[in-house]
Amino acid sequence: MNALKLPEGRTRRFALLTIAPFFLLAGLNHFRDPAFYLAMMPPYLPARGALIAITGVLEIAGGADTLSPRFRCQAGRGLAGLLVAVFPANLHVALTPDIFPDLSVAVLWARLPAQVLLIAWCLWATDARAAATTGPGR
């Protein structure tokens, strides 16, 4: 009855089923509101519009592929790598809080360790070896 061949453990299954829509929606948002992401990008980066589109496509593909047992582990690693790649943009926002004056400086800085936790979440939820050894309900 597990059509998607999701992990057996509830916690890992929950982690996986939250990562997939999170990245799918975030990726789609790159195309719905590119100006938001353009504001976040450091001005020294070239082809910023193209980078927004590329990261959007990668988030959509990664989110979708976490649901495929065949590509799940690679998708998790790819999403973790993408999060590392966009970290400079989040640091740029924290260092220049006037970009988003409606957000508190504390929130902008809190996003940095939160991103590290999201990287760990992606890797843990999509790790095929760990998922195979996790018992039901864990």
C-alpha cells in the first residue's frame, strides 16, 4: 500500500513528505515572484535572472525527485548542495537588512542556522541506507 515506497518510520516519512512540497512550492515561487529573489541576490553575481530561474528549476526537480525511490538519495544531496550554493544570498540579506525592512534583523540572521538545519533535514530524510534501517514508528 506504500505506492511511493516511502520510508517505514513515521518521523522520516514526515520529513520526506514535508521536504517535497516545500521545495516544489519554493521553486515555483521563483517564477511567480522573481523580483523577491532578485532582491536577495548579491549584486556581484552575473546573470542574476538566469540564476533565479535555474535555482527554481532545481528546487522543483529536487522536490519532485525526493518522492522517487530511484532518485531520492541523489535529490537529497542535490538539494543540500543547492542550499549551500544559495547560502551567500541569505548571508547578503542578513548583512544588508534594508533589503527587507519588514523583517526583523533577528529573523534575517536566524535564517542562516535554519538553513544548516534544512540541509541536515534533506540529507537525513533522503538517506536510503538510514531509511532502510529505521523501524516502524521511528
